Amino acid sequence: MYSSNPTQGPVMMIGIWVIQLLVAWLIFRDAKEQKMLAPVWVILAIIPMFGLLTDVLYLIIREIGAARRTGTP
């Protein structure tokens, strides 16, 4: 099951990092718009081990905050 291409691993890792940086940038823009602590969310989103968890957590907290601002349950 080993790959015959020795560059496949690093290329995949770089691709995942690029995607994570794009998601962090989108979180930053949205967090600024929502008046949340944008730099903190970006730092947490970039950390490799916590990036995906942070993305999901951000979406949950954002929806809870939006519901509180509009008064809808």
C-alpha cells in the first residue's frame, strides 16, 4: 500500500495547509463582521491538531450568537 511517488505525502500536506489557511481567512472575515475576536479564531484555526475542531466550534458559536442577536430560538 505504499505510494510509488515520494512527493505525494508532502504535496498532500501542503494542499491541506492551503485549504486550512483559506478556511482561516474566511473565518477571520466573518468573525470581524460578527464583532468576535477574529485574530484568536484565526490562530486557533491554523493550529494543525485543532483546526478542524475549531472550524466546527466556530460555526456552532456563530449560530448561537446570531440567534441571540435576532431573538430567535
